[in-house]
Amino acid sequence: MGTGAEMNGDAEPRVARSDVTRRALYATFFKIGISGFGGVGAWARRVIVEERGWLDDREYADVLALCQVLPGPNVGNVAVTIGDRFHGAIGSLLALGGLMTGPVAIILILAGLYDRFGAVPSVNGAIGGVAAAAAGLSIGTALKMIERLRPTAEVLLVGVLAFVSVEVLRWPLLPVLLTLAPLSIALAWRRRRARWAAR
């Protein structure tokens, strides 16, 4: 578990920059990369929040939310963001490199094996099982984050609207994002003003 200074405002990480070495940054994301068969997201949160303590649940959720609206894979964006937070551009390269090294080597090996044995029925069954396990990991991580973050009614409303718009109605992501982001900000601002007024 990471130690060091607690978060002091939004700009500083929970642990001191000196507590997260470049070697630790690379090794941590290497571990995430090789542990996340079928989906790295669940392992990324577990390692960064629960094992290393580099971020708490709220901070990780904020980083993930930002990275989900950026182009590219979510966890790749998370690696770049967290690497930059602790060691700037070099940290981003180390984190992303660590994340990608293992999976790239493994996928090259598996691609060769699948090319040779992919027609075997038991191989297709195994791939289906891995896909189901990956879906379960993603759902479990989402439920754990919801339980710990205790989202407000406004947050749940925006989440439901996003899900219905993109997954049910199949609307394009960008217009949905451009509509719901201002709505989310307005609802958060309204809640904050209500808290100030209550004081």
C-alpha cells in the first residue's frame, strides 16, 4: 500500500511524487497489463486504489471519467494520466509502456496459436468462457465503485440517461456527451449552491 502525503486539494495526488518511483510506475502498469485478461479496467482500479493506494476511489473515478471521454482505450488514457501526475511526460511513457509490453507479447503468441488451432471447437468454447468472465469483472468493478462512491440522485440520473441514449437508442456518443456534460455540470452546481445556502 502506498504511503505519503494525503491529497491536498484537487491538484496533488494522495501520495508524494517521490514515493512513486519510475520503476514502480512501470512495474505497476506492467502488472495491470498482464493481469487483465479479457479487460484491464477491473485490475487497474484494484491495483491503483486498493493495492498501491496512489489514488482513492473518488480520485480514480474522476480520472477514469475524464479518460472515457477522450479518444483511445480508457485504461491506456488512465496510464498516461497517472504517469504524468507522478513523473510528467516520462511517467506517461513508462506507465503506457508497462501497460502494453506484456499484452502485446502475449497477443502475438496467442494470435499465432489461434491461427493454427482456432477451428478446434473446444478453443471457441474457451474463448466464450473468457469473454463471460471479463464481462463479470467489469460489472463487479462498476458495482464496487458505485457502492463506495455513493452517487447522488443527479449522478444516477445522468448515468441512466447516458446508458439509455447510447445503448438502447443507439444515438452517437459525441452528441450525447455534448448534451449530458453541461447538464451534469449544471446539476452539480445546483447541488453545491443548495449546500452553501443550507449553511
